[in-house]
Amino acid sequence: MISPSTTQRSFEVLLHTEKTWNYRELSKIRPNSEDLHFASEYWQNFGSQCSACLWKLHKSYWKNPEFNVVRFVTTVGTSNLFGTVFCKIGSNITSEQDIFNIFRVMYASALFQGFVNAILMQPLVWMERTVLYQERSAGMYTSMAYTIAQVAVETPFVILQVLLFSFIFYPMIGFQLSIVKFLWFMHFMLLNLSYFTMYGMMTVTLTPTPEIASSVSFLIYLLWSFFSGFFISRKMIPVWWRWLYWVNPAAWTLYGLMFSQLGDLDKPIHVPGNLDQPINVFLQDLFGFQDNDFTIIVALHFGVLVLFPFVFGFSIEKLNFQIR
């Protein structure tokens, strides 16, 4: 009589033999067969990927109300603060000190707003980067789709910031009530907040932690601030350091803001130790603000607005700081 243990062993041997035979048969390449192929490694086309990323980031922004509340409160507070301190300074320009005061308020308002935007962006982008690594590995979307969505979701908030700031700050300062000059002011403030925001996003993707991103950003902000033309005008910077002025987006913004508001004024102002000079001549002689470079300044702004998102997308694609 056959024991149960013998029957069990015979069954296991038979099952193993059958599995081995099936493995060998299925491993053979059949005639006229083709490799398994998918048209795309992603689940949807590029447009659908962008829509999905945009929807995801939109929901993420509304789940972080403190982020948007802080920057809008900062925008309104900054515009009222500087508008009150420098009230009507642009309506009565009689001396070089008035020019310096206008330059001072332009420098403080533009760069402070930009710094705040960049700093506030970094923790949010860092949290989203962690989610991005997982979803991109699952083939949900490309890095380019995420980059486009990130830029697109930021744009309305930046535009709203510029509108709030401009409609409060511009009339309080007392600049000439001209539609063209007001639009130029909004234009440069929009470019200013945009590239600062993009820069804050970019530094997060280039560094492993938000702490390192903040430290690197702070050093760059110091360079931008020091070589912006406020502390040392371009003509007074040594020639071998002057390239730091021309690669400095903050310097371009101050150039555009000052020249767009004062570059066409020929009203004489008092210059201690010298003869009275027209405002536009004084700007050109001391700061180097002139019409010849104005088009270049505008073009440089758009150039950096292309460069920063490109580096942002490239870093997301090629660099991976995920800790497993």
C-alpha cells in the first residue's frame, strides 16, 4: 500500500517537471513574433499630462492657504508702508536728493517683494518635488509637463500681486498719472516678481534640501542687491566687475523702473557743487540710464524668464535627491 508521504512527493516532482517544461516552452521565441511594445511610456498624451499637473498643483495651492495669504498680506502691507513713508515723492522733484529717494523706494519695494516671493515658494516646491519623484516613476507625466504646469499655476497669483501693489503704491508715490508710464511700471514689477519666483523654484530643484536652497539663494540675493546699481552706480563699478551688473536681473529691473518713470523728464534739478541739470541728463551721467539700452533691458528680462524655468525643468529631469 502506497503511503500518503510517497504520493505527496510524487505529486511535487510531477508539478516541478511540468513547471520546468512550461518555462522552457514559453521562453522560446516564436516565429514572426514581436517584442512587447507601448506607443508611449506615459498613460496620456502631453496635453492631458499638463492638464493633470495643473489640476493637481491648483488643488495643492488651495490646500496651503497660508502661503498665498502671507504673500498677499505682504504685498498690501509693503505697498502701503512704502507709499506712506515716501508719499508724493515723485510729484515734486527739485534736487538730486529727490532722485536718490525715488531710487531708494524703487530698490526697497521691488527687491523686497521679490525676495519674499522666492523665499515663500521654496518650501512648497520642495514638498511637491517629493510627490513628483513618485508620480513620475509611475509614468504619470513628464518633467516638462510638470514644469509648464508649475509656471502656469503661479502666473495668476503673481499678476494679482502686481495689480494690488501697483494700484496702491503708484498713486501714493505721486508719479506722473500717465497710462503709458503706469503700464511700464506694472510691466517691470511683473517681470521682477516673475523671475524672483522662478529663481526660488529653480534653487530648490538644484539642491537636496530647502535649507541649502535658502542658503544659496541668500548669497545670490546679496550679490544681486550689491551690484544692482543702488549702492554703487554702474559707472562707478570697476570695469573688471561691471559684468556683475549686466548679468544681474535686479539691476535690469531698477534700470527699467527708473528710466520708464523719469527718463523723459527734462526739468532742471539742483545738483550741489554743479550747475542745475535736467533730470534725464542727471540719470545718464550718474547712473548710466539712457534710451539706447532700454530695449536690451526689456529683452534681458524675457531671456531670464526663459532660462530659469528651463533650468528648473532640466534639474527635475536629470537630478534626483530622493532618499530611499
